[in-house]
Amino acid sequence: MSQSASLQSPFTPRPGRTRPGAPDYALVLLLALGGALPLQAAEQDDTTGATPEAATDKGNPQATALGKVTVTARRREEDSQKVPTPITVLDGATLENQRITKVQDLQQVLPSVNVAYIHARQSSIAVRGIGNNPASDGLEGSAGVYLDNVYLGRPGMAVFDLLDIEQLELLRGPQGTLFGKNTTAGVLNISTRAPTFTPERTVEVSGGQEGYFQGRGTVSGPLTDELAGRVSAYRTRSDGYITNIHDDNKLNGGERQGIRGQLLYKPGEDFSLRWISEYNEEDSSNGSMVVYGAAPRFWQRAALVGASPIADSDRHKVNIDSRQHVSVHQGGSSVEANWKLANDFTLTSISAYRFWNFTPANDEQLNVSAIRNTGVAVRDRQFSQEIRLASPTGGAFDYVVGAYAFNQNLGNKTFTDYGPFADSYLLGTNLNALNSTSSKANGKIETDSFALFSQGTWHLTDKLDFTAGLRGTYEEKDAKVKRYAPVGGAPVTGAGAVVRNGQLGAYDSGDLSVYSFAPSALLSLSYQFSDDLLGYASLSHGEKSGGVNLAVASAPSAGADSLLVGPERANDAELGLKSTLLERRLQLNANLFWTGIHGYQATTLYQPAGSTQLVQVLSNAGSVRSRGLELEATALPIRGLTLNFNGSYNDVTYLSFKDAPCPAEISTQPGAPASCDLTGKRVVGASKWIANLNGEYKWQLANRFEPYVNASYSYRSEAEGTLDDSDLSKIPGYGLANFSVGVRHDLGDGQLDASVWLKNAFDKDYYLAAFASINGSYTASVGQPRTLGASVRYDF
């Protein structure tokens, strides 16, 4: 349940059981590990991590009231309703009840969030319309993602099954003063369940249409009186839901699997050490996109080479003759230590290492060989260290101070293997310039980031608080881009040689460097009108450092400096209320926001002199304004029924963007201008209206049976599909409905949960991203169609 509304009932798991919400991978392995874990109950309780606390009358298990939700948004445990910032909290049970298992589905449950997803590399999370900038290896995202307090340097690092989640927090607006890397849009903070000193074991198996299967499992418990362990694992597979009529194979399916192991050492109340290691992999055909819209040139060139791409009337079919494939291997390890010092100070250290390897294979959307294979492979390594000190609370002033260091080493390899029809399709005439050639380029960037930060709260009166925060971040990036001379193809002279050299010729950028010092600041005033009503106002500033385009792109004609992009700066104002009403049966939060972005970083298009093809470049698109209203509500209207709603109105426009790429309707015409003015237009990917509603109703029958019904509906209005504001790429608004019914029953020493679920019940066509492609065409990533399935889960 959003905001963790809790309802006590006779079916609440007894000590020795986990509550609903844990996963699997190799069930035999997990059960074997479970047998190896001592299952005696320990007197010591795990107190790490933020967990929802039920706020019910313990003398009356049938009483209903909303529970208190503990968050760590300000790097200490607090009641979310007392934190003066817009924050949405989802517990693991809510994600499991609604079958939210992938990051790209989070926009169905979170306000003001857009997730652009093609595959793991081309993915991004935008908050309040800021951050729709996928596939830029030389840039961080505007919205930061943290997993167990560790910053994920690439958005694709979050593309795996959400496994054994304890809690998810969405903080909106700049969050640079307390989080490790500056973010201009917001933070998605994901916490997994920690090892427990009471035994927990869970096994879950699900199956559904299109060959869907998922197995998940968890084992947790004490190893000694001072050491607890936890192992969670999953394996997921599906056939896919896009048909390739060329060979009748299914695409956008495949396999994902992962495992996470943890140890928690807790010798007493004054010290704890949590070690987490995990590994995830994907072998799939994700990234398969359909032809969404196209200018006449695309259809003319396709006909010229004898290709027959699928028209846009059928959104679940393609006609391609080459391989679509994605391979992802990623993982990491982190150690978090917490010391309780004298006078109740808390010292925290978080050390982490992560890696991410991505290898694609992509076709050019045709059933003839113009481009056999193209893509960008990425290898990424990162190290981070954070140390912070939190003062005790309860006095007139409390604070958090700390230091942060981050190192990232990323390399990519851009490759294109052209087929025998490359010239005719790409150039419109056969010069033998590109036919049957291959081109490769390497990019490399190393980032070093160092920061000092502090945030303090003055309790001016019993009701009035003033908070101020400041962070200084120094960052440097050293990069290099090199393209090798093309290989293959027939010898050419004259015009063919000019085109081959201009588009595929060798190039070396030399050493490139970007340096920046980025301040972040926060001023906030909050007033507790009553125990159940908080009002707040805040001003904040955040910055995201500049970056480097790790593709040759414009460099040969415009110079190496054209690969550099400057920092992105955000100023934000918030005004909000948080309330708990009707004897804690209704929680209602609302806030107004205004954010101005200067130097908005975006991926634009550039046509080099003498070239017929557009290339992607990074640039500062000018200024952007994001303003709107957000509303969240959780209610317990009757016993057994919980309702959650969140919604947002968000007006996101370019205040200045004069050198934007032109849409295909213009750029493919003779005499087209080199750029267009998008000032006053909406920012790409930002829906003006977003609303998410979900509810659960459960009741009790004899013999300890508990039937339940879950329903959810998610709506978002239309959005611009690509940066150029093309009518051919607009993504229409859509609404998705999901349903599930099930029953829980005490069985043996555990609890059995069996359910039937229906995702996208009304089989709506919807799209997770659009992409500007070749010859004025636009492709789109199709959302999952209606899927019926069933799950069986056993907690014991």
C-alpha cells in the first residue's frame, strides 16, 4: 500500500514468518541454504533499514488506522509525514500486490514520473518532466537512482527485476545537499530487505501468457547470535510480444536472472555492519522497436531497396532480417557500517563497487540488408565512498555532515556493419561508399567526483522548524573518442571516396576534459499546525556537472569541442501540506512546485557539412520551466479496504531552445533549415496529467481463509515522443487497468497465497519511448499487451 496503510487481522504473519513480499532464482539452492540457516528464534531484532510501523490498536486486532512510515530522506529515520519535502513511499508489499517488478512499470504507481525505456542502455527516469535523456554514456541522469544507499552511475543499472524490496522512496525536486551525486530533478531511493534474526523463507512461482514464467525465493535467518544472513534470487523468462513476420519469431522476450546475498553483523545496539553482494544478467531481444511514424523519404528509400517495413497500423509486428539482441551482466558489492557514538551521535560509512556490461545487436527496421548490425556496447566500473555524521535529535538543533567520493570508468564501442544496400537506402544513390563496409569507434570517460555536505534543522519553537543545507561538489571528467578507418567495401574514388571518408573516416579527438565546481543549497521552513497537519515552504538549488559525447558525431566537421556539454542548473520552489485526518483513516498531501532549469542537457541532432545523415550530439538546450501541482491520498474507508491515489499536473516547456533539431516533416524537405525554434513547446516525454489509483479489499472467512481483490488504474496524457517535437512521434495518452484476485490461508507452519492476475486488462496500445531514426522515420518501444497469469506463494 502506498504510504504503508496497515490493517491488523488474524492473518498477520506470526513470528517466524515473513510478511508477503520476497523472491526466487534457483529454488533448490535457496531451500538448501534455508536448511543450513539455524531456525531458532533469536532474542535480538533487526533494526536496520526503514520499515513501516503499524499504527493500530494492539488491544483490538480489528482496529484500522494508517501506519507510520519511516523514511531516511534526510539521512536519519523519520516519520514521512514530518519531513517537509514532497516524498512518495511504497513498501515492498504494495509493489508485489500490484506486480510491479520492473523499473519501467514504476510510472504506473508514482506521481510526476516518466520512464523512457527501450532497453537497459536506452532508459531514463524523468521526474516532473526533467530527465528524458536516454543513451548518453557521457552524462548522468537528472534523476538519481540509489540502491541501498549506493548511487547508480548509469540509469541502466536499475534495469533488473525489483527483488526483495523493503521500501521505495521518490523525492521530487533537487536533492543535492544530502545525496551522493547532485541531481536536478529528484531521487529514487530503493531499499532492499535486510537480514533478520527471526527466520524467514519464501518461495513464489508465477506463470502467464506469452511463455511468461518467474520463480523467486528468499531465505533469511540467524547464523549466530550476532550474525544474520539473507539470500534472495529470481529467474524470469518470456517469449516476447512482438512478431517478426520475416521469420515468425517473437521479440522483446528473453531471460533475466539474479541473486543477492547479505550478511548483517550486529554485536550490540551500538554497531551494525551490513554487507550486500549481488549479480544480475539479461539475455533477451529487448530493444525491438516498431515503425511508429515516418516522412515520405523513409517509404521511398525502403521501396528503392525492395524492403517492405510494417506500416504503423500494426503496433506489434516488425519485418527485419537481422538479429535483435541484448546481453547485460551487472552486479556489485557494498558495505554499510553504523556506529552509535557517545552522546547519541551516529557515524555511517558506505563503501561500494559496481560494474555494468551491456552488449547489443540491432537491425535497421528493414527486411533487406542495408545495415546488418549496429549498436553501442558499454563497460562501466564505479567506486564510491560516503562518510557522514548525524547528531542526536531532541534538542534545539540537529544536523548531518559528511563527505563523498566517486570514481567511474566507462568505455563504449560504437559499431556499424553495413550491408550491400547501404548506399541506396542511406544516400538515395549507389556510390559504393558505404556498401559492405564496417565502422568502429571507441569512447572512454573517467569521472572523479568529491563532495562535502551538511544540513541542519533549527527547532525555533515547538512547532516551527528552519532547515538549511549546503553541498560543494568538485568534479572532473577526462575523455577521449577515436574512430578507426573503415574496413571492407569496394575501392572507391571521387564522390564515393569523399562520402566514405566524411562519414566513416578515421578520427581521434585527443584528450578532452571537463571540470566543474557545483554548489547545491536548501532553505526550508516548516510549521506543525497540529500533530496531524504540517505545512512547509522551501527553496533549493541543484547542479549536474557537464559531460562529453562519447561518439564521433559532429567532431570531424565542427571540432572536438562540439563533443562537450556544460552543466545543468536547477532552481526550485515548493509549497506544501501534509495531513492525517479522520482518526488516521485518511492521509492527504498536496504541494505546488516551480522549477527553472538553465543549460538543460539534451541529445539533439546535427548534420555535418557534406553529409546526408544526421548524427546525435549533446548540447545545452537552453532553459526549461517545470511547474505544477501534486496530490497524494491514502484512505481506509471501511474495514479491509485500502485506497491509494496520486496525481500530478505538470506544465513543462522550453523557455528558450532556438537551435533545436527540426522534425522529419521539415528536415527531409528540400532546402530545410539547419535548426528550428522550439521555444514555448513542451519538453519531450513529459505528460501534463498523470493519475494513479489502486485499491485492495480483503475479508475473512472461516478456517483462516482471507480472500482479497486488487485493482489499479494508471493514466497519463499525451507527450512529445522525440526532442524535435514531430507530429509523427507524439505519444497519445493512455490508461492501463490491472486486476488480481486471490486467497491467503494458513497452511502447516506457513501461509499460502494463490492469485490470478490480469495486466493491461483492456489491451491498450501504449508506448514507453519514441526514437528518431533513419530517413525521417520514428520508431517506438511498445508496452506490454494484455497478459493473464497466476502466482502461488508460500511464506514459512
